[in-house]
Amino acid sequence: MDGESQRGLKKEKDVRLSNIMAAKAIADAIRTSLGPRGMDKMIQKGDGEVLITNDGATILSTMEVGHPTAKMLVELSKSQDVEAGDGTTS
């Protein structure tokens, strides 16, 4: 394998790892709000307002994410909330 191919594979692996880490960060943000023993999250918005919720769609919609994969997951959650209502964390 030449150097160009090896660099391409490394970059591909780095991108894949970055996507996995972004998805894990989103999952970690809502993990403890899942199930019958799910806990509430206290979120302080940019304007200082404090929000307490255990709704996955609300938690994700208040997050400011920059990673494209994380943005996609947040948008997916919003779409599911619009289409199906409750249940975005289960």
C-alpha cells in the first residue's frame, strides 16, 4: 500500500471514530433519563433560565452541538417528537 492510501485509510478511521464519539456524547447526555427510574436533568440555558426535565427531545433540543453527526441525532429526535410525540428517550 502506498503512502496516499494509508493516509486515506487513517483519515477514514479518524472520521468514523469522531462520529462514534459524537453519538456517544449524545447518548450519555440522555442515558440517565431513561426508563422507569429515569432522573430529571437540570439545564441552564444561555439566558440563565433553569429548565428541569427528563424528556429526551427537550434535553437534546436545548443542547448546542457543533458536530455534524450530533446535529443529525438532535434533528432526528426533534423529528420523532413531532411525528410520534413522547418516547424519544426510549
